[in-house]
Amino acid sequence: MNLDFSPEDIAFREEVRTFIEENYPEDIKGKHREELTKEQFLSWHQILGKKGWSVPSWPTQYGGTGWTPTQKYIWSEENARADTIMPLPFAVSMVGPVIYTFGSQEHKDRFLPGIVDGTTWWCQGFSEPGAGSDLAGLKTTAVRDGDEWVINGQKTWTTLGQHADWGFFLCRTNPDVKKQEGISFILVKMDTPGVEVRPIIMTDGGHEVNEVWLTDVRVPVDNLVGEENKGWTYAKFLLAHERTGIAGVARSKRGIERLREIASTEYDNGKPLIENPDFAEKISKLEIDLTALEFTELRGLAAVAAGKPPGPESSLLKIKGTEVQQRLTELTIEAVGNYAAPYFRGFPEEGGNRFPIGPDYAHHALPEYLNMRKTSIYGGSNEIQRNIIAKAVLGL
């Protein structure tokens, strides 16, 4: 794997940087996800769709860019540098690859264009109150009734499901076999009668996740992706793609840059915090881990470019990537200090007289810290990922 940038790669970086500077919507610059409307969320995705850059990792016949692993790496870095709100992974990195790999031609024709151009919002219906890490223990059922599936059950932690047009759900279609062998992958239009989305308010006061109740929800039999009772196979394929993306290397690199800026501004005993040997050592150790993770991710990208699917290394990326993200937010809280404490969602209010205390970079330190607690759990908890590595890599 050659990591030297060629003249073509350098020119590509300039092209990407210029495009972002000239086209990223002004009304979402500097905003966090919880501050965006559905239309704002999709705006950058739609701009990228028109450019042909919304699904860079897809095969070219479905709208992919054909970029090299190095170009994909540059793309991630430049978007992280500009703090862009990227297309949500539920469509681009999860259900899209499942549809173009296992779906019928009708599914590809019907659903892929809406993902590419950013006009369809997807959510994920996997976890349940009693089936999180043990996802194969799910209870939601889909029973065939003529030309329809009748779905009943409950899903939880459905991220941004309140905005979704469609959802992809794992449902039990055969209760009489080994639990992994009786699951199917079914697409559900979220305004179908019987679908109810209820908000779950997080510790930072935000509404990011939901529980979804499905009561006698009827969907066409043709909404089944692939073969009946093969949903576990498709779910493992999807989760491998999801875990690779969860690593978030480029965003963490940008986060460390911001952390160094904060530590150069905040003072400790009359000196910039960055000059404190103990704190500087913590940042350096984090950078070392992130650099090792970056090389592992690049090896994975090279393997995918060579035609190999994401393997067990995606579990390693997920574990280390989320640990880095959590340590990064912990160090940011440590650097910001007392200014992280007075956090109230939604202010300053328009026309109000309450304003945040302390520097601007302190305002989101606490909510980001709280939000990052989830990363070691979603996408398959890190404990489960260690079991996967033990079995698939070490043969234990």
C-alpha cells in the first residue's frame, strides 16, 4: 500500500476542497445535527448527488465514483476539515449496499436513485428492548397473508426515525428454526398504517433516537429483500459496512486539532494547558492510537477496492474508533473545565436574554461527551465485537 500522494491525488484534493468551499450550504455551516431541519440535513446530500459524489463507495453502475482508496481517504479528510454534515449512513452505507448486492432489479430501480440524489430518508429497525447485543433474539414478527406481510413488534434506538420516509426492518418469519435462520429483511414505508414513532429524549435533552411500534403493519410481499429467512446474512453484511464507517478516523483527526487549539487557549497555573506535561501526554497517546487506526482503515479500504468485502477487521475499527472518540470528548471536557457544566439546549434563544457562559468552543463539549457514550454500544457493542475477533481472527 503506497501512501505517497501522486500529483493526481494532490489535484483531486484541491478539487474537493474547492467544491466544498463553493457549494456547502451557508445555512448549515457550523451547525450541529440536532439544530438541523430535515430539509437542511438533506441539502448537502442533494448537492453531492447532482455532482455524482453522494455514494463514493458504491459500484459505478449504481452511481459510485470509481475513486481509488486514496481518493476516498482524501474525500473523508476534506469533509472532516470543513466540518460538513455528511449524508446519513442508513441509506448510503447500510441499506443501499444491501439492495444493490442482494435486492431484485425492481428494488434497485425503485430505491437506489432516491438514495443517490438524497430525496429519500431511511432509518434502521434492528434493535429491540430485549434484543440489542443479542440481535438474533429479536421478537418482531412478519407473517405472510396472501400478497402481504403483517408485521407486529417493537424496535428501539431508531436514530432520526422521526424524519424517515422508509425503514429497513429485521423480522422473524420462521419461529421454528435456529433463531439466526428465521429472520427476514423487509422494507417498510414509514407512513404505513400501524407504524408509530415515539421519541426517546437523551441525556443531553435532544431527540435523536426513537422507539418504533409496529401494529398489524401490512406491506407488500415484494418488500422482502433477497430470500425469505436469509435476513441474518444480509444484516451481518450491512453491519460490517456500518462498523467500518463508525471508526470516524478523519473526524477524530479534526477533533484532535480542535482539542490542541482549546488546550492552547485554556490556562493551567498561569500557562497554556497544552504545556502541561500530563495533558500533553494524554493527547499524544490518543494521536498514536488514532494513527494506528488510520493505517488499519486504509488497509481495509485497499482490500475493498480489490473486490473483497469488509471482514472482521471492521470489528477492530469499530472498537478502537469508538474508544478514540470517547477519549477525545473526555479530554475536551477536561480542557474546557467548568465552562462545560452550564449547558442548556437551544440557547441563545431568539429574542431572549440568556446566553452561554464561556467561550464558544465550550458550548457543545458536554452534549458531545454525553452523546459519544453510545458509540461503544451501537452497531454491535464493543464486547460483541471482541467476541467476533476472537472467533473469526483468533479461532477461539
